[in-house]
Amino acid sequence: QVQLVESGGGLVQPGGSLRLSCAASGSIFSITHMAWYRQAPGKQRESIARITIGGTSNYADSVKGRFTISRDNAKNTVYLQMDSLKPEDTAVYYCNSAGTIPVFSWGQGTQVTVSS
């Protein structure tokens, strides 16, 4: 059973940056496309960034050009560099496998709050 642990969230001013990390237990990580998701208050969880096993990435329009997803298969970790943060980026951020139905149990997520 793969466990996911997200970290790196916090309170940041608009225009600021944060780097999120997601550590996964289990060797299956290296053979799984991964994604970052977020859930804002009162909204459904949405996929915002995806990275393939080989490192190809794509992004939701709402974060394109501001967020960068990366992965280190040796460390079983996926990252999300978030720059030029906006108040509408405020949400709980999660990682999981990419795809319509994520296959791993959800972690606790990490709270990102963008506010002055």
C-alpha cells in the first residue's frame, strides 16, 4: 500500500512562492504517472499538474506558466514549485497518481493560503 505525505504549504503573500513536496512509500512510485491536485473551500478537488514517468509535464490553464511539477524517482518524491501565487490558489494541495481515478489513498494534504 502506497502512502503519500504532502508538505511545504503555508501562508504566503500574493506574488510569493512555495515549494510543495510529496513523499511516497513503495517502489511503485517510479512506474506511476503522478499529479498534484487541489481543493479549495466549497469546491471539488481538481487536477492542476501532471508528470509522466519520463518527466513530461502538463498543467491546468489556471496554473500554467506559474507552477512547475517535477519528480525524483530515486527519492520517491514529486514536487510542485509555485510562483506568482494568487489568492485564488488558496486550497489544500494533494498528490496522487494521474488519471481520472487516482489509485492511491489520499494523504492529508498541505494547506496553502495566499493572502496579504
